Amino acid sequence: MTDDRPLVLMLRTGTRASREFLLRTMAERYRLHLFTSFEPSWELPYLTGWTQHLTRDPEDTLAAARELHARDPISGVITYDEARVTQVAFVADGLGLPHAGLDAAAACRFKNLTRRALDAAGVPQPRSIPVTSLDEARVAAAEIGYPVVIKPHDLLAGMGVLRVDAPEELAERYADSTGNPVGGVPDYVYAPLVEECVTGEEISVDCALHGGELTVLCLARKENGFAPYFVEVGHTVDAADPLLTDPALLDVLRAAHAAIGYQDGITHTEIMLTESGPKIIEINGRMAGGHITRLAQLATGTDEGLAACDVACGRPPVPGTAPRRVAAVRFFSAEEETTIDSIRFAEDVLHPAVDETVITVSVGTVAHRPHGTGTGRLALAVAVADTAEECRTAIASAADALLINKD
């Protein structure tokens, strides 16, 4: 029997807790072939094939994709890995398939290019100055005015992003931002940006673009913690959020994507709602992390994995049709250095609206307070309810139910 589902090439995988629900539904409509640096395990039931291949080099990855394409024609190329956004565009371009655009993918991947493109188009964003040294950072911060944010131009998951409130903090925060090794990239060279610290409520908006036409898939309200870092500690998705139809927000979203020339693919855009209007913090050329894609499924029925495959294969995205609900996730991290001897959720304390709890750390691990990334996470809880208030109550119950080194 012939399997006529389109073949989608996926570059790299992720954790089971954060990505299996996407693969499960993607595999219902598409055949999936994975390029990965190690042998897959939990992914295997959802794959029609896999190739052990390091995907860092675009030319090598395109060559491997051409070998697969000759045996079994590929219809689209995707990733949910920030570090493979430009490779996806390069491979899709080489195979003649839909993609964001080579320049657009680079603009998403490298924050200094985002800033240049948005600035040229007059899209509202924080002021940003690239620097190569502490002395240059001092000059840039003085020019912009404190508080400022220091961030690497091309890392991910909040790595190296810190707020600096005063000149006397700058040297320590600059060293913190630029002094950590980057796993798997021993020759990495930091190229920081010093940016205006805009304030307000931070949101993220996930979009699918098909031939440059933008469709909003999901809007999440974000909660950060662990200052001076910007660590994501929670997200809430409300299918009836009034921002989904806010003209000013939609205008900025469309203008930002037009400014970088984005054509076909999925984006995750972070926006600060300031007193003077929405300002673009980042445009990421891939699906959201932080369990937001799961919240979208639960609250709206929108499946970002399917949407990513759709637009990668030149098809318009299919919107969700589920009842309008509210879904939220909360990540739990260590407040101080702790050896995890035991960790669990007390089931009898959990609110009925808690949909899922996951322990993400192993017993015996020495947990640390997060330093700008999600690596310090111990557990997560997801809640689904008819109202935002009930969702907040359920998430609060999960915080009370989490028992670390307690009987």
C-alpha cells in the first residue's frame, strides 16, 4: 500500500516532555525523517526514517538531504531548534522548497540583523548598539541610558541576557553575559548587544506565514523571574485574549515580518507592550519553546507542529477548532543550590484543572538557581480551565503540591 503523506525532513530533536505531543500529531498527516547527531529513542514510533548526521554545517546538511531527496522526494524542511534555523532555509532553498528566505532566516537567527532590518523599516523596537568590549559597552550604555540589557546576538533560551541598572553593575554583568562556554561550540566568540531596557507586559505571538501572508496561531502572556536574568517561569494562553484582535499589535507584527522579508515558515515573536505601544524584542524563525505549543493545543486546538509542516510544504495553515479555553504552564526551579534527594507532586493537593505534571530533573542532581537559561528547571505543571482565574488557582496548587526533599 502506497503511503501518500508528504515527506518532511526535520533537523534535530528535543526532549520528550517538550516535543512528543508535536511529533505525535505531525506523524498523522506527514511522514517524518529526522537528521540527528545521535540515535533516536522515543521519537522512533513517529518517524519513517532517520539519519545520523551533524547538522551544524549547511553545505554538508544539504548534501545529505539531496541523497535522501533522490531516494524519497522531500516536500518540506522544518526545525524547532533555534540553532538550526538558517540551515533549514539553506537546505530548503537548495531543494527548491518553500522557506522563510535566506536573508529572513539570518535576520531571525542573528539579533543584530533583526535590529538593522526593523530600524530600516521604522518598526518599533528597543534601541540597540553592538559592542565588542567592556569599554564599548560602557559607551553604549551611557548613550542609551540606564537601565540597559546585555544580550548575545545569536544565542538562545535566554543565555547571557541580563539587565544592568547602573554603571557600577556593568563590568560584572558584562562578564557574566560573555564569560560562559557555549556547549558544542568550543570556538564560539561572543558578539554582545547593549539595548534599551523597555518595560511593560511581555507577550509572545506565534505565527505561520504562507507566501508572506501572516496567520496568528497563538498568543501567550509571559512571566519572567530570577532577575537580573530574564528566565521564563510561566506562560498563559487564552483563546479569547483581546490582544488577538488588537489592531496596533497586528500592524506591528505584520510590519516586522515584512521588514525581514519572511515568506514561508513558523515564527515566535517576543513583544513588550510598553506605554508607547508594542515593541519587538525578538523574531525567532521556529516554533515556540516553553511548552507554549502545548498550551496552544489545549486552549485553542491549534497545532503548531502541523502548521509548521503545512507551510513548509507550501500549504496554508489549518486553524484550530477546539472550544475556547485558557491554558497555563509554570516551571519550577531551585532558588538556591540543592541536591535533589527526592521530588514529587502531592496528588491530593492538586486542583482538578491541573492537566499535567512533569518532573524534569533526576534524583541525585545538584540543582542551581537559574542563570539565564531553562537548565535549572526541576518540574513543570500545566493547567486548563474555562477562565484565567481558575487557571491561576490550579497553577498555584501545583506550586504547593511540589515536594522537594520532603516526606
